[in-house]
Amino acid sequence: MNTPAHLLIGAAAMGKRGQPAVIWAAVAGALTPDVSLYVLAAGALYVLGTPPDIVFNQLYFSDAWQAIFAVDNSFIVWGALFGIACWRRRAWAVAFAGAGLIHLALDFPLHHDDGRAHFWPISSWVFESPLSYWDHGHGAAWIAPLEGALAAAAAVRLWLWRPGWRIGVTVAALLVAELSVTWIWVFVFRT
């Protein structure tokens, strides 16, 4: 699933009406499983000058990168964080960890050959889903529009909470980004 969709869905599912700090915590939690990819890819592309095909066809699948992804995409790690947050009864922490878990739950069935070791440290097994949010050979032509629709519904839910202009503008920007990426997956990267 695309990152903007994760942020919108996580915020709508785990945020609380009238509690902007909890909404922001949910956005942060939904973003966190993708941060390592952005940092590693940006470093390789823009600092080291590595060509994109090497970054996304070799480095992405390297043992070193996959070991990092296993930590921030682990149901075990996020489940422990969620359990601690619930035990401590901190709304912002529950929103953060809950949105991270939702991110993983949505990614798990939508990565065909680019999944992560979601059960680290117990297992390094990677589920190879028959579906993909971006690969047309594995259903992206119908998954991408569904993802866009779900993200739009999440945005509407957030706007109905009247969260203030900062969150409202952020939600609008995320929705534009999501729908743009959805359009790219559906119409540009067709195979």
C-alpha cells in the first residue's frame, strides 16, 4: 500500500475526534514502518548517487536492507508496543502503535515479491502474496483504485471531525498524493 494511504487510514482508524495530538500520533505511527525505506533509498540515490535500478532491484532485496525492514515491519515489535501502550493507557501511544499495526496488516496481503519478514525476530519468513498494490501482474489494476477509494473515505472521516486547518491541509495533501500515485499505478505502470 502507498504511504499516503497508510497515513490517512491510520489516522482515521486510530485518531480521536477533538484530539489533534492523537491524530498526529496515528499519522506518525502509520508512517514509521516506511521510514527506513525512505532513509535508505534517499541515502543511496541522493547521497551515494546509486542508480535507481540498483537501489530498487538489488539493494532493496539485500540482506542488510531486509534486516532493517524486518525490525520496523514486525508484527511482534508493533504488537509489543501496542500492548505496552494499552497497559499504560496513553491515547497517543495507542494511536501510534495501532496505526503501525494497521499499516502492517494492510501491507501483508499486498506485497507479491517485495514483502517483509513480518514476524521477526521469531521468523525470517516472508509471505509472498498473490496480490500486489503496484504490480499489474498481481491485481494492481483493481487494488489501486480500491486503495484510493479507502484513502478518500478516510480523508472524509478526518475532515468530518473538523480537526483544524493544519490537519485539514495535511489530509488534503495526503489525499492528492495518494490519488496521484494511484493514477500512476493504474495508468502509467501498466504491463
